[in-house]
Amino acid sequence: MINIGMSTSCAYPLSTDDAFRLAKTAGFDGVEVMVTNDKVTQDPAALLALSEKYGMPIFAIHAPVLLLTTFVWGREPGVKLRRSAELAAAVGASSVVVHPPFRFQSGYAEGFTDLVRTISQDTGVEIAVENMFPWKIAGRNLKAYLPSSDPTTMDVDAMTLDFSHASLAGRNSLQLAEDMGDKLRHIHLCDGSGSIDDGKIFDEHLIPGRGNEPVAEVLQMLARNHWSGHVVAEVITRKAKTDAQRLAVLEETVAFARKHLAPDHDETLLGRLGHVSRKALEAVRAAAHPEKPTD
């Protein structure tokens, strides 16, 4: 079966420890660590301790590419990318997720694809470039990324597909996955509706199945093709006021993934999920056999 992970960003604004705990409780197979200003996300020893504490392997590291992480590991984006790959190697993660360069990072952008390949070769870690989307300012699209927001136009060896970003870019995710072909190595599991509010576009990261993207079809295609990458949930839970509300979002997400990645697994699948809460087991059973009532 394809492993299903959870990004630590799903727990924002809670701690990294809370993210590992929620991933374990919700029934995920492992985590992707988003490197942030939280020192724990930058420290291999601290991350390995959390991995052991919760029995959650670290599948991937997300490089600190957000504007909120401008000063993490300095301001040189190439250094950030290399340190992300070194961190991944240190904690046993096989992948690093990175966004294309911002337009204002022109020097970094010029050598981006060569740098990605060099760092990957040096560290033995796969660096999967993520699809992004045009920014909109004052009602006008802005080309925010160089050389492109679309990794299929770049000379890179590995790519990440994010459904919410595809929605904002007006892309059909199934077609985008097919365009990525064998270079599709990582999935950010979520959904999007291309939501526009008062002229502004929001990156929604909805629960899969709650938006307009063909998320189920993409997962089913991956299962048919015996795909070997990781599917990692990247859904927003920050509006949740309690752990129970966060877990409801996360359990629905993992149940959706298990249904569409292994639609023929029924009681055998449930037997492998002994660590999952009763509620999550019922959600998986209902998803796998919607015509049968839960116990």
C-alpha cells in the first residue's frame, strides 16, 4: 500500500510535538515536517526523538520557502534548500519538497534546476518541485515565480502535486498528474475550489472531496500504477477550536485517502489499523463499503 503521511502544517498553530501526536492518533503512517521558525523543525535530534516517541517515520521535509520563514537558516534560498536536504538525510526522509523560486530571487532562479539536481545527487535525497499558482493583486494576475509556477515546464527530475494550488491555477489535477508522468513523486493531499472572495484568491487546502479537483481519480490512478511515492495530507485545521475538531478533519482526510488508494481492501485493511481510533475505523469502513452500515 502507498504510505499516507500528514504534514506538520496541518496542526498549525500547535507545536511540532502536537503535530506528531495528531498524526499518530488520526491514523497516518508518518509525517512530513514543514521547516518553520520552530527550532524543533530544524533539529534532526529533536525530530528523531519525536519520531521514536510516536512511532511516526518522517517521510519528507518541506523546505522553508514561505515568506513567514524568510530568516530561517539565513536569507540565501540555495543554502535553505541544501540544509533541508541534509536534514532529510539525517532523519531518514527520502524527499524534500520545495517551491519554485520567487520572481525577486532572480539569481537563485537562474541556477535553480541545476542546484536542485546537484543537491539531490550530493545528499541522496529526492527534491520534488511543487506546482504553485499565479498571484492576484488588484484583480490582476502576477507572475510570482521564476522560471514558472508549473514544474512541468522545468528540467527537474521530481515533482510534487498540490491539489489546492492546481485549483488556483485553473488546472485539472488529473491532467497535471499525467503531464508530470514518472516525475510525479510526491502528493500534497487536499482540495480546492479556486475560491475568490472580494477579488482575492485564497489557497484553501480543503479536505479532499470538499472541492472541485478530481482528487479521488488521481489517487485511484496512482494505486492502479503501483506508484511508489508518498501521499501527504496538507489540510487546514487552524479554525478548529478543539483536538476533537482537528481530528475530525484529519480522520476524514486519511479515510478518503485509504478508500481511493486501496479501494479493494476491506477487513484486511481494517485489521492493519489497530492503532487508529474507533471513530477513524468506522470512517474507513464506511468509505470502503458505503452500502454497509457501520457496527
